[in-house]
Amino acid sequence: MKKIWLLAIVTVMMLVVAACSSEEANPSDVDGNASTPPALLTLDTNVSYDAEAKQLSATVSMTNPNEEPVQVTFNSSQRFQMTVREGDTTTFDYGSEYMFTESIIEETWAPGEKKVFDEVFPLVLEAGDYTVDFIGLAQVEGAPEMAVTDQHALTVEALETPTEETTEESTEEPSDQPAQTNGAFRDVVINLNGSTIDVSGFTDVEEFEWSVSDGHTLYAQGAAEVTSGGFTFGVLLDEEPQAGKTLFLEMTPIGGDVSSFRIQ
């Protein structure tokens, strides 16, 4: 009889130990709620093309869908990546064809906060069907490391061919800014559109360095190569310059003298 009681007591103790082990292996939150990582910023985009002006317009909206503030990081002044493809051929790559400041940007976005980025790019697209891909470059602290993307189909219609009479009477419209010549650089045209600066011109040097400043503060810098005596490059500033502030573009050939040009 004693053996039977002893066996029963041992069995009960083993069941208690097993139950405790099960509880330790599957702990629950004190408040009963599982921890959920924040969601990535949502991405809403739109794109259009003006064949007459030869301009591609892009609007990119990013929104914090979380009910709590989130920490958002951009690794440079580039907020999104955009590529334009005709079939398998890439005709425009925003990240490769424009320069960006390399400073890390850290921001706190409130719940539901939305930011809109409008950009206009000088771009020649022949008539045809294109695909425009967008990638949001925002990193949200604690969120999964994955890309947020969007895509649009873009059709460029052929322009009507003007008659001979219209062609003879038409005149080429002047650029927004007059051409400037200084040192090794000639016929330099600088167009400021919000926070985007487009530069083109001619030179006999093979490559040069450039910078954008107000005479005291450096806003952007980079290097450009020359093709067949001509050059073109774009600059994206962190923010649109204040009205009335004078900015300068300085271009320096490798081992040469600095040439300064007024932007605004």
C-alpha cells in the first residue's frame, strides 16, 4: 500500500514540474498584448510627361500609417529612387543622374504625418510606352527592412509635325536663365527649380569638380565628366533656398582655376 501511495505522489510531482516547464517555455506579456513592430511609410506616387516642354513631373507622397510617432532615417538627401524604362532599356535613372548630399537625415514623424515631394526633370522621351518605378528610401526604426515600391505605366504621344509656314515663323524660346561664360567654361546655363538645379554648358577640359554655396555655407558638391566638349548635371539640395538668398556655382578643372557662376 505504501508503494502505491509513493508512486502516486511521484506522478503528481512530475505533472506539476511539466506544467511549470510549459509555462516558462511560453511566457505571456504582462498586459496580454504581443509587441508589434511599426509599419513602414506608405508610398503614393504620380507621374506625367509634357512632350512640348520636354519635362517629366513626379509627385511622391509618404505617410506614417502608425498610431504612434516613428523615427525615420534617410541616408542622403535623396528621398526616393525613380527609374524610367522603355521595355528592358532604362532611359532615366534619378539616383545615377543627379547628385545628392551624403549627410544622414533623421526625422520624427507624427502619427498620420504626410510629406509630399514634387520634382520636375528635363528629359527627352520619344513617343512610346514606358514604365516608371518608384522606391521609397525611408527607413523606419524597428520596422522590417524591406522596400516600399510603386509603379506607373506612361504613354508618350508623338507631337504633331508643324507645317513649313509654322516652322519658318517659329523661333526658339530663350532659356529661363541667360548663358554665362567664365574661365574654362562657356555658355553655362543654370536653371533653379525649387530644390533642383540643372546645369549645362561647354568646356575643353575632360573633368571638373563643382560646388554650390552662398559664399559661406556649402550646400552640395560633386564631380562631372565632359562628353564631346559638353556637360550636363543636376543638383538636389536638402531644401529650397530662401527667397532673396544668393547662391553660387563654382566649377574647378582638375589642377585649374575656379570659375564662379551666379545661380540666383
